[in-house]
Amino acid sequence: MDASRPRADVAQEGVGSYVQACLWAAREVAPRLGRLGSLRKDRALAAMGQALLHAEGEILAANGRDMALGRQRGLDAARLERLHLDGSRIAAMVEGLEAVAACADPVGEQIEGMVRPNGLRIAKVRVPLGVVAVIYESRPNVTVDAAAIAFKAGSAVVLRGGSEARHTNRALAEALRQGLGAAGVPPEAVQLIDRGGREAVLEILTARGLVDLAIPRGGADLIRFVAEHALVPVIETGVGNCHVYVDDAADLAKAEAIVLNAKCQRWSVCNAIETLLVHEGVAGEFLPRIGRSLARAGVALHACPTALGHLAACGGDVAAATEADWATEYLGPTLAVRVVRDLGAALEHIARYGTRHSESIVTEDRTAARRFLQEVDAAAVYHNASTRFTDGGEFGFGVEIGISTQRMHARGPLGLSELTTYKYIVEGDGQVRAG
Amino acid sequence: MDASRPRADVAQEGVGSYVQACLWAAREVAPRLGRLGSLRKDRALAAMGQALLHAEGEILAANGRDMALGRQRGLDAARLERLHLDGSRIAAMVEGLEAVAACADPVGEQIEGMVRPNGLRIAKVRVPLGVVAVIYESRPNVTVDAAAIAFKAGSAVVLRGGSEARHTNRALAEALRQGLGAAGVPPEAVQLIDRGGREAVLEILTARGLVDLAIPRGGADLIRFVAEHALVPVIETGVGNCHVYVDDAADLAKAEAIVLNAKCQRWSVCNAIETLLVHEGVAGEFLPRIGRSLARAGVALHACPTALGHLAACGGDVAAATEADWATEYLGPTLAVRVVRDLGAALEHIARYGTRHSESIVTEDRTAARRFLQEVDAAAVYHNASTRFTDGGEFGFGVEIGISTQRMHARGPLGLSELTTYKYIVEGDGQVRAG
């Protein structure tokens, strides 16, 4: 069975049967994957890399088809750029596989151990989740990353990529499955569902008992669709309306460097900032300065009335902010700017508009910093550092499959450990319960 | 505002507004609760206990009304027994509050800490969930337990008890809120929603952004209703179709003690067993023996054809099992019995019918035990011990709010730590990201 390709009979059977067949294949193979040793998994990851290199010609040809179709359908330049593959991007995928192989295997790790007064020995041990579905948009490298991370974490993976990358994803998944097979591992570990539109996504999201976790990776619309329709457990990722707050006790040189980095180092990512909050005590000094730097970097500013006054002479593209700006994730060269009365007002703004992703305070005042770090409810809260560090690699996790913005199960970067669960193993010699 | 009592204007405003007002009160008070110190919380728990004792008269009177209404409505004896309160049960509630106070405070605990090569100091720190809703059936002690555990874990609690305990729960919640107020803690920490029927439950389950976690505690019907309708995160609890498997290498004296304990020590609980699996190699010796013991304990047996033969002479109530028996959680003095060919067949039976709660193997064969402990997917897997130990107290957690049967966030007994989440606190001195 080759579940990475649509069955010839999909049209007759309908989307439901096609998706169910893929999910069942994943479900059935999952226990075997959970018992694979680390060495075996790392060898299979290496074989997956070899298979990608071996299939480079087919993958680039498939990507060429997607690019041509994308141009015909009028995809914008940014999306085409994300879709495009070349030799160096395939080499980066292979490096990604090597990075996953280099990470410690979370499966079997003893998290806690205790001996009870009655002699029972209790071990809390990491075990795989089982079947992990990843629903993502155009970047084809997610196909490889998600498959590798789920596999190393002992789970089967169900991949649902964007339709514009269909041929590319199919070629990538086929190569990954060949690599698994060459390493003696069941290729059913990787299931690609690339047909059936929204109906197929719904089928995945409602497959209670078949899917242990669904991870949406993409824009706010995708996340919302998944959150609204999922009956299976979900970890929401990646919606980041992040802030830097420049306190009146800030070192303004640090503040300038941090704001520029958090906004401009890469603006299409979830941990880039969308709003700058400035204490009114330093607004007159800081805003003209940062305004000039941001103007040079090509960033348009949407400013509150007070900020507008301070930014008038900075020479950039400055407009009046509306209420909608505070809630907007631009993911581009635009920054909202607001002057606030004090730290409390900054905390209120963040509590109201933030998406609990990454928030930073710049200050030399330890008391203000402590209050901010304690009171801000977000996956990562920063003092005197850029929000751009919220990333599995930067946190030392080796790899990540996304940034969780929810509170349950796992928060922030999702590494291998976050993709597992645990069970209690209890060993006795005949203990029974008295009371 | 006294949100534990229905507003006079509920009828006009409708259930939605009433529930929303309670949820908002919880949401608004949650950050303040999250910042309370341990000492302050423990003093408030003591004050809650004092208030229960002080209000004992009112509570017992309210309970008397519920008991009278329950008898009128024809509640069965078991439900009336669960509903009934007396001085000793109130004393037990106060002891429960003391047990929660005695537990370590999970809030603020540093789970991990690291210093990155760039000098960033990252601490992974436990923080409260925020607003925890508990939806439960008749036992009124859950009102006190859930409020105490959520409060100690730094969260506001929304309590939705069964309608048959309405007056009792209202009196209990009122006393708890008075205790909180006496200790200088906002009584809005405890919200009781005791009106509005299923509509109110739906309102809680769909309150995204207001409710951080909903925990259903009750029978399979309640759990299913919650799982199907919840848009907020849920931890499913307490459905236990648990097994003991007696291997051919079992010490049959241990097996007998473990089976009797796991079935009979208390049969109305989720970690009691519902099916006994016996290896065919010891069925002839073990089944007549355990059959006699179970008959003496008043347990009816629903047996597979092979087991029937071995149980014929045991003198108890023995009937032929149907397929439905393997999937039934009796929660009473009935046990399904099946003879299996070998360990593999036992594993298949458990994978097919088990609810991933608690499973036990009795064997002296280490290899068989290891395979069972590894392959069975359940919150707790046992070797030579009774399944009745799956319990926060028995695991040394001090207290628990239920047994999770799901894989995400937390599995098995839910203690204080399991009722928290975490955030990453990152401290730098101006670090920005390079690549």
C-alpha cells in the first residue's frame, strides 16, 4: 500500500474513505514506531536524507510544476518565494534531518521515579503520542521537518500540506517513505493527505481515536478553522501579536537595538513585534530616534496621537493608528506605536491585545522588570532581549515543530519532548489497596 | 457581587448572561489569585475549613432539602448515599482542605533553567492555568475539593455541580467564599453555576478565552457530552474499563489477592476492574479458585465459553458473556471473565476494549511483565499490583482532582502540578538575534 499517493478509487469512495484509510494506516503502524530504538530511528533519519538527495531531480521537477501552476493562479511573490525549492533548500532539509537525529530521544526517558511506603515502585516515563497530524500552508520544508520530528518522537505523522505545494509535497513524502523503507522501517509512518480540500481537513480534525494530536501551522485563519472544528486534541501555534515595551528606566541604546531586531530582523515570522509601547517619560527622547532608524529600515509606523507628535520629524511613512492596529499581526514592514502612561498601562495593553506569544520589556529597573515578567501572560516573557529568541533552536531544543500559543500541554517552542506524553509504570510484588 | 447565588434577573437576562457574568468574575480575579503567596493561600484554606464548620448547621439543612427532593424524585439508594452529608463528612471536607494546604505550592516552581551561549538566562516556571471549570455529578465533597485544589494551584474555579445537590452545593460554596473573604482573599475565586441546565454547561464549554480548562467528573455520558461540545480545553477523566491479566507464569496466590482487591475493594470507582483475563495455561487451576472467592464476595461473572466451563462448579452467579460485556464499565458487583491464548491475545483485548486508565499483569516472568508494561497504552500500567492504586493519594500527590484518561497535558492522577501550565522567563542585557 502506498498511502502517500491518492488511491485510484478516491472519486468513488469519497474523501472520507480516502482520509480514513490514511489515518488507519498511521494508527496501525504507531505502536511499532513507538518501540523502535534510538539507533534505529537515527539510521532511518539518515536514510531519509539520502533518499531526498537521491530524488532531488524528481523533487525539483515536481516543485517546478507547482511553481508554474502557482504563477498561473497568480500567487504573489512572497508565496512563490516560500514555495520555491532549489539544491540548497534541499540540502537544508537534509541538515534538518541530521539535526533531528542528533537530538536526544525523548521516548523512554524517566521523568520521575518514586518508591511508595508500601513498596510500589512508580516510574513516570515518556511515551509517544501515537498519531500526530500537521496541517500547514505553503512552505514545503515543513513536510520534511514535521515527518522527522514526529518520527523521532515515536509517532506516526499525517501531513496535510497546502494545495499549491501538492506535487512538491508528494515527491518529498515519497522520498521520505523510500528512505524509511530502505532502513527497514514501515513507510506507513509518513502519511500524506493531499486531496479532498477542506473536507479532508475536517475528516482529520474529527477523527477521535485515530488522531492523538493535530497541529495547525499557518496564519490566523487556519488556526481559527482548526480550533473551531477540531474534536481531536489541538495545539494552536504561531499567531503572534508581540510587543516591546520601552520603560522610562530603559537604556535607550539597548531599546533601539532590541526594537529594530524584534521588528526588522525578519518580519514575516510570529515572534516579530507588531506594536511598540513607549513610556511617556522617554517618548520625547526615544521616539524621534527609533523613528529615524525604522524609517531607514523601511518600516511604516501607525502611531497613537501622542506618538505622532514625536514622530513628525523622523522622515518616514507615519500615519495615525486606529483601534484595529493594536490587534493586527502585520507580518510585514509596519509597526504600531503607542505611548503609555506607565508600566501598568503597558501591561493592560498587552493583556488586551497580545496573543500570549512573546513579550519584552526594556528597562534597567529590576522592580519594573520583575513585575512585567510575572504579570504578562505569554509563552515567553523577556527582559532586555529581543522577542525573536522564541524559537526551539534558540532555546536549545535542537528542533521544533512550531510555537504553541495555548496554555495546555505545552507552551512556547514545541521540541521533541513536547511531542510526547507519559505513562506511569507501577511495579509491585502483590500489593493490594487497604483503604 | 455574590456570584455564587443566581441573580434575581436571571429569568430576564437568560442563562447566557448569568453564566457569562460568573465566568467574567472568575476571569477578572484570576490574575490576582495567581500572585498570592503560598502562606496567604494556606491561611485562606484554613479559613475555608473554619467557615465550613461554622456553617455546618446551614449546610446540613440544605443537604436535608436536597435529600428530601431526591427521595421525592425517586433517586436510587446509591445516589442518595452519595448525596448525603453528616458531621463526619463535613469533617472529612475540612481534612481535605488541610491536605491541600499541606501540599507544596506548584506556582512559581522553576521546572528547568538554562543559560544560553549568548548569555540569555531562560527559566521555565510554573504558572496558574487561570480559570478552571469543574463539571461534576452528585457527590458534594467535589465542591470543596475542586475549589481548594484550583485555589492552591493559583486559579479561579467555576463549579457546576449536579442539580440534585443544588442546595448543598450552594451552602458549601457560600461558606467557602465567606472563608476566603475572612482571609482577605477575593471570594470571586469560587464561582458556583447552579442554574440553567444543559444550556449553562454548554455556555461554560464554549467560553473560549474565559475558561482555560474544563474538567468533567462523572459517568461516561457526561464525559461524552463534554468532549463533543467543548470548544475550551478539556481533560477527560474517570472512565475506566480496567483489566487484570493473569499470566501462565503468575503466582496464583498473588493473582487471587490482586483480582479480589481490584474488583471488590470498592466497585463503584473508575480504577476497579471490569474484566479478568486469564491465560489458558492456568485457567483450569485459577478460575475455579477465583470463581469461589468472587462468588463469596457476591460478584456475578459474565464468562466466555471456555471460562464458563471452568467456573461451572464455583457456586456463584455465572452467565455467558456477550460482546457488549467486554466494553462495559459495570461499576458494580459484576466481572467479565475471558480466557486468552497468550499474552499477545491479552494485549489485543486490552488495546481494543480498554479505556487507557489502569491495567495490570500478574506474572513472575520478567519478560512478559516488561512487554505488558511497555505495550499497554494506559495512564497507569501495573505489574503484580492492584489497579486500585491509580489515585493521587496513593501516588503521593497529596491530593487529586480526578484521573485523566487522555494523552495530552496530563495523564493519570491530576494533582496540583497537573493543574498548572508554565511560561519561559528570559532575561538578557540587550541580546538581539543574528541569524
